[in-house]
Amino acid sequence: MLKLPLSACLCLAAALTGCSRSNNLLLGEVEAQVGSHTVRVTDCYRTSVPPPERLADAGGQASYRFMPCRDADVQIRAGELTVNGRSYGHIRTSDTILVDHGVVSVNPPELQAHSGK
């Protein structure tokens, strides 16, 4: 009888070790600071997430690429946001970005609370 609660606790503990602010395996969310931008991607179940890459500057501005999952390729070049090859226009220096099951939002309310804006 004691084995069931003990095994449940061990499973929960193992699952929680895969959770952090930057990678929540249970919810399938990853979050990273990409330059001056907070970027969160949902529907991304990875135990380890590659960090954002700094690319060669474009137009005198820093450029970045964050590809936490195969189906989420976020690029910021010369202040322009591109996700999975589709342009979402220019973004401001401190804008937050959410890629939620393929839908891209800039400065969504759920990220505004986290960034303190």
C-alpha cells in the first residue's frame, strides 16, 4: 500500500526537475532572454533547450536566432521579428514575444505581468 504514494511522489519529483522558468517540461513552455527581448514558446516539450544564438549584426543592430524546437524558429534581425520564415515587422527594444502553438504575439498580457511592464 505504501508503494503507490511513494512512487507517485518520486514521479512528481522527477517531473519537477524538468521545470524551471526557462524550461517547463510539464506545460511544454520554454522562455529565454533573446537580446533585450523575452521570448516564450509553447508546445515545446524538450528536456534541454539550446540557448539563443547571436548572429552577425544587420544594419548596425544586434541580430539573434532562438530555435528551441524544430517548429519554432524565432529571428530578430535589425529590429525585425521573423518566426518560421514569416515577418512580423519591426519590434521595439524591450518588446516581449510569445509563440503560442504557432500564433505569434508581441507584448501579450500574459508576458507583460512577468516582465514588469
